[in-house]
Amino acid sequence: MTVRTRFAPSPTGYLHIGGARTALFSWAYARRYGGKFILRIEDTDNDRSTTQSMQAILDGMSWLGLDYDEGPFYQMQRLKRYEEISQQLLRANQAYYCYASKEELDEMRERQMAAGLKPRYDGRWRDSKQTPPVGVKPVIRFKNPLEGHVVFNDLIKGRITVANHELDDLVLMRSDGIPTYNFSVVLDDLDMNISHVIRGDDHVNNTPRQINILKALDAPLPEYAHVPMILGANGERLSKRHGAVSVTQYRDDGYLPEALMNYLARLGWSHGDEEIFNREQLIAWFDLSSVNRSPAKFNPEKLHWLNQQYIKETDNARLSELVIPFLKNDSCEINDGPDLTLVVALLKERINTIEELADAAVYFYRPLEPKGELKRQYYSIETKLIVDDLMSQFNQIEWNQKSIQQEIKAAVKRHEVKFPNVAMPLRVMITGETHTPSIDAVLELLGREETLKRMNNQLKSFPD
């Protein structure tokens, strides 16, 4: 059997973390077994589906490297197929027209709830002989079996059994000719020869309904695997505040796609104690039997750490290209400063994201004015004398990290002060900050001319 999986998002919003993980698991399973990964766009919600959302989903998948073999297929281009099969079911007496109005259905549910019953369609038009009301466009409902059970083996959750009397007659086709989710997804999976349906466990209750439709069509059943949901770090439903944002937002915030992919794979799946692994290793190792049955918790700190590990190992030239847009947005002119690859090499050990890397690099490409409190703390008459001395020596030495370091140490010795009494004021004058890499390394990259220029400008802020 050829493994064929699919990812079927609805273009009513962005590609969020939960959807991306489902796509990743489906993609990895297909790649693991030499199968096909299909992309299907479930766009039957005309009121909420947008081209912007669809493009955001495609962009997110592309950024993560989730390449698909077939598609994208669009449900709205398959309406004739849904109509054809609904008519087939009508002719076989496996479906029927239902003329119940919204008001009637609302009243029915209210009565059921008042009686302490589960709200459900009562089958009033199932075998009705009454004359259809004039001018009412009916829906088409499926004749769900009244007896027996639906039994299937979920590849993650295990054996699941549901009594048919718990299921009512679901709507297949709305009165406007648009199929419902539970009908369209059955025909899509059937026509696209999907062998494994891997999706979120919020669909577990839909699966028995879909199996009954497939059985009515005398169609083969796919394997089902329902992935537990992702919770926030607080154990509650994942919200935007806890990380449920667009995948492309993580890109825009400076995460590497391979880091996010690695992190998503570890959300509810594991391979021994492996924490960091590449795309090829994920494909080689992935199997549904290793997916946890319990919900996973999203941990932003763990993602930060993982992204940091990937950044440390990433080529400096690639990091430089990723940093440039952030620097330009921060009014930095790259050509007016040192080689960006050298700056990246100096800074990347200290940061978690590309955005942080850009923030740390700003002072190399435009001066940052120190805050008043820093000036009050580090700018003094005594320090000014040391700075004047350093500027004189900096004009004469060979400009490299070793010589700069030696000159700073010499100034410490000449003025009989501690090293921080020289290094910290110098760091504030040059970078506008107190936390940077070694100041001699910073000065070497910045260059003699720019270093002396900034020192001279900041001397104006020292007390006389």
C-alpha cells in the first residue's frame, strides 16, 4: 500500500502552531514511508474564507519546508462531485431531504435540553410521507444506521467504539448546494486515495460519522490518527498570549524554520532522548506509534533555547542575510559599518532570535545615545582624563583586538583604577549600552575612525 497523507486547512485564518504540527506529522509520515503528501484547501466557508488567509497558509508551509506532492486542491472546485454522490445516496435510500426550518430545529433542541436530553436531530423527515412545504429549499441528510457500533483502531489513541444510536442524521448538503465538512472530507479523502488521516483530536467525534458514510458508499476506510491538542504552558487551551500565533509571525520575530520544525516535532512526539535533530533525521525516525496520547504543552522558553542552538550552528553569511531586513527597519545603513558577517559571528553566541541579533548589531551601524542615567553613572571628571589618554593612544596603535586590549590594560595601570572603571565608560560611549561582547572585539570591528569619532562626541557630555 502506498502511503498517502494530507493536510486540509480552512483558509479562514493563518496557519497556527497546532495546524502546522498536524501538517508536519502528516508530511513526515508520508516522507518516512516513501509516500505522497497532499495539500487540500477546505474553502467551503464562503463568508470567512479569504485569499489572504490562503496565501498565509501557503507561505507558512513553504517557510517550514513542508513541500507537498499534489495540490493544492480546492473544495469549491469540486461541488459537482459532492452533488453527484449526494444524489447517489438519495437514490439508494441512504439519504433524504429534510425541510425542517431553523426555527423548528431550535425549538426541538430547546425541548430536548429542557428534558435533560442530548440535543440532536430527531429524524422527523427521515421516513416522512408528508408533502414538502412550498418554497422551502431542503438540506440533504444522511441516514445514519440506527443500530450497531462504529469501531476503529486509532493509531494514536487505540481502539474506539461508538454506538450508532449516539449519532444523529447529519446534514450532507446544505440548502445552498454547499457540502458540510463531514461529507466533503469523506469524498475528498476517498477520491484522493488518502491512506492515513492524521489530524487533531478535536475531530475524533467526526470520525464515526465519516466511517458510516464511507461504508454506505462501499468504500475502503483509511487509517485514522488523532493527534492530541497543544496546551499553553499554564495547562489551558493555547492562546495567542501563549504562542498560538501565525507560523509566519515566528518567521517575522526571527526564528529559524528548522528550529521551529524541530520544536513542533517534539511537541507530543519523541525519539528516545533526542532534543535536536535535522529534517533528514526526523524523516528517518518519525512514526505515529511514538506520538503521545496526552496533550503537549507549548513552552516558549524551550523554543527560545532551541532556536539559539540552531543560530549558533548556522552559517554567518545566511544569518547576515536574515538580519539585514531587521537592521534596515531600524534605520541602519549596512554599507556604513563593518562586515556584517563578522558582526554576526561576534554576537550570535549571546542571542535567541534573529530579531535579537539585529538589535544587538544596531550600534555597529548607527550610534546609540546613552541614557541619562548611564551618563550620570559612568561619565565623571576622573573618567574624562582616562578617555583623553585612551584617545591619544588609540591614534597611535595598530588597530586590532590584541593591541586595543593591551592599551586599555595599560590605561588601567597608568591611572591606578580597576578594569571596569575604564571598560564600562568606554562601552557606554561607543555602544550606548552596558552589555556587549568584549569591548576590544567591538572596537576592532567598529574601526579606529568611528571609535574616535564616537568617543569625541561623547566627551561633550562629560562634566568639566
